Amino acid sequence: MLDPTTAAIFGVILVIGVLAFISMAKSLLHICPPNEVLIFSGRNHKMSDGTTRGFRVVFGGRGWRIPVIETVDRMNLNVMEVPITIRNAYSKGGIPLNVGAIANIKISSDQSIIGNAIERFLGRDLEEVRRVAKETLEGHLRGVLATLTPEDVNEDRLKFAVELQRESGQDLHRLGIHLDTLKIQHVADDRGYLDAIGREAIANVIRDAKIAESDAQRDAEQSEALQTQLAKVKEADAEAEIAKLQNELRRVKADVVKQVKSAEEVTAAAAREARAVAEQELQKVRAELATIRLQIDQVMPAEAAKLASEFQAKGEAAAIRERGHAVKMALSELQGAWAAAGKDALSIYLIEDIERILTTATDAVGRIKVQDLNVIDGGDGQTLAAYAAAYPAMLQSVFDAVAKTTGIDIPGALSGSPSAGRTPPPVRSGLGLSAGRKAGE
């Protein structure tokens, strides 16, 4: 490995070499802007037509210069304005004219022409190029004026400029100069020839204008008279047509009025007839409505009430009949049951209704109210017991009363004693109803 000192020296040498290369490349590489041309001189170059010349050109770009052998020059391709003024240049017919024009020229960028400009103007000032171009154009301008009349020069300046470009083009190509534009600014003369031509032209124009105005006025008057006559004829025709249309309108109005009146009469008659028919229909509807209302308000309620009474009577009779029939059947069944049961019938009856009989008896005893009672015991403790035993005694009194009134011994029947074998009394209505109820169930 290199020591630091040697590496540093090597780095410095490398940087210096790179900078030297860049500097040399910069001095050898030439950049050409679009408005310039580079001329590399020092070597022969063969052209496309087979000729050889000792330089090469570069338009807008870059080129490398060979050191020592080649040199590089630049030429400007910008447009230059060249004012052209000539005085007393004789035109065709011997009339001296003063002409002012402006030309725009530049060094040609054509490969086949620029060599002429390089040979003639390389290294020279642009003013020198402008001066040469001006003198060349002025000479050709005088030559072109000699072939044209003052009228041609003044009236057709475009043709004059085209002729000047055509005449000077060959000489400018030899100089390597390109003519962009050429404009004639003014043409005059010191003898008043153009003014006289102008006044004559103006007089002719005025005369022609007056003639044209007179002819136009005459034509206008004739046209106006013709149009007035045609208008009167049209007006008369229109008035006749209007009168015809008015008569037709009156006739149509009369027919319409007649039809309207007839239609009104027919409509009125039809309205009266329709009103009468409608009134008759209305009376019929009213009579029918009165009949329906009478039927609804009186006849139908009466019939309904009658039918309801009949159905109610039939229902009540049927109910009574069925109830009697049921009672009869129940009594027959009960009587058969009593006959079949014999002595035990009363016991069965009492057993079935024991709960109701006891409830009735206890309710009768319970209706006895004792408000204030003072019990005085004799010392043997029997007084309170005797008072408590009074309630069963009262219940026995109730059973005895039933036995006396109905002949039924309830306790005996329940206990099966001989006294209960007596024939039961006839069945009362209440019992029959109860039996009927039980049979119905």
C-alpha cells in the first residue's frame, strides 16, 4: 500500500490532470449558437459536388478543433436592415424618380453559398457587409427603374420589388448574401409628373364617379317610378281583394247569426222539453220515495212488530209447554221413585238434602240474638255447661216443630228408628220444582 504522502501527491496529480484535460477540452470544443456559423480552417474538405475547399462549417451545434492544425472563426447570421435611397433615377420614358426602400439581408446559411460570404467577409465588420449589399441593391434598383414607367412603379410596387429581387439575386448569391425582404416605401419625382398623373387619375375618378352617380340616380328614379306604378297596381288589387273579402265576411256573419239564432231556438225548445220530462221523472221519483218512506216508517215497523209479537207468544207458549211437560215428567219419575223406594224414600231424600236442611235449621237458630246475659254459677260448675247445651236443645226444638207440621221425623229418619217409617207427606211445589230441576240436570 502507498503511504499517505505518496497517495496525496498522486491525488493532487490526478486532480491537476483532470483540470488540465477539462481546460484543454474546453479550448478544443466549440459551441455554435443558432444565429452563428463556425468556420474550422486548416484542413481540406471535399464537398458533395466533388470540389475541395480548405475549411469546414458548423451550423448550430458543436465541433472539435484539432490542436495546432485548425483555427476556428465565427460569422454572425443575424438579419441586417439596409435602407436604400436613390434620387433622380430615370425610369422608362425619361422621368427621373426618387425611390425609398428598405431591405433585410443576412449571411446565407446555404452550404453551397456561404462559402462565398466566408471568402469575402470573414474577419470583416458587419457594416462592411451592409455597405456592399446596399451598393449592390441600389445599382440593381436603378437598372429595374429604367425598365418600368413611373405609372408601373407607383401603381404596382409589389411587381417592382419582385423584379428588383430577381435582378439582384444572382449578384447577392455570389457575395454569399441572402435577401429576406425588400419593401418599396415611397416613390416621388421632382417635376410633379406623378402628381399630375395623380390629379388626372383623381379627375378621372371624380368624373367616373359623377357619371356613375348620375347613372345610378337615373336608374334609381326609373326604378322608383316603376316600383311606384307597381305599388299602385298592387294597392288597387289589394283594395279590390279587401272589398271582396269584406263582402264575404258580411255574408259569413249573416249565415253565422242565422245559424246561431236557429240553434238557440232549438236549444231553448229542447231545454223546455227536457225540463218537462225531468219534472215528470222528478214527480215519479218523489211519489216512489213517499211510498217507500211510508212503507219504511209505518208498514214495515208494524209488520215487524206483529211478527215479533207472534214469535214472542209462540216462544213463551213453547217455553211454558215444555216446562209443564218437563215438570210432569219429573213428577212422574219422582212418584215412581217414591213408590219403588217405599219406607226408605224419605231417608234417601233427607240424606240427599241433609246439608241444606241442617244449614236451614242452624240459620234459624243463629237468628236468635242474645244481647246481655248474666250467668250466676251455684258453685257446682253446671251453669255454663247448661247454657252451652241450650243450643242443641234449640235445634231439637226446630226438628220437633218440623215433625209437628209435616209429620217428618228428621233425626229418626237419619238414625233409622221405627218412627221414620211413616208415609211421607205429599210432595209440595217446591220439592217438585227441585226434583224437576234435578231431572232437568
